[in-house]
Amino acid sequence: MSLEKLLEGAELAPEVASQLTQIFESEVSARLEAERESLTESIREEVKTELIEKYDAILESAREEIKTELIEHYDSVLESAKEDISSKFDAYVSYIAEKWLEDNRLAVESGVKVELAEKVF
């Protein structure tokens, strides 16, 4: 409904009608601006919330990916260290055994001869 139709039956001076029209248009413009601002703020909040949710999802995904990569790297390094330690331990034990046999060859050979002699008798 237009303002002209509202004022159609009223006997108003043209200046009064013009002033009423200006007041009406001004009020409509103010309400439209307030509604526009309200909708803009509402949309801004929705977009902000959506962006935060997407950011959090991306961040969580990246955390999980990094965590998985770190665990895989840790497991790889740990396995490599275990193999290295095991290899070095085996080499050390072999060295000690050979050294002991070398240092105690005479006693070992005598002991073996004694055992064989005891079994024979």
C-alpha cells in the first residue's frame, strides 16, 4: 500500500502531504537500514562460525596427520636403533667369547680331554 492511497481521502495541504511523505520515506529508509545491518551482522556471525568450524576441522586433520607421521618415524627410528644395538651386542658377545677361548684355550682343551678320558674309563 502506498502513502498516496493512505492520504487520498484526507484533505491535507500540499505542504503537509509532502512533509508526511518525507517522514514516511525517512522512517521506511531507517527501518530498512536497521534491518540490513541486522541481517549483515547475522550473516557475518554465521560465516564466522562456519569458518571457525572449518578451521578447527582442518587443524584437527593436520594434527592427526602429523601425529601419524611422527609415530611412524618414531617406530622406524626405534626399530633401527634396536637392530643396531642387537647387532653390536651380538658382535661384542662374539668378541668376548673368542677372546675368552683364546685366553683359556689350554684350560678348555685340558678340560675336554679330562671329560673324554672320564667317559672312556
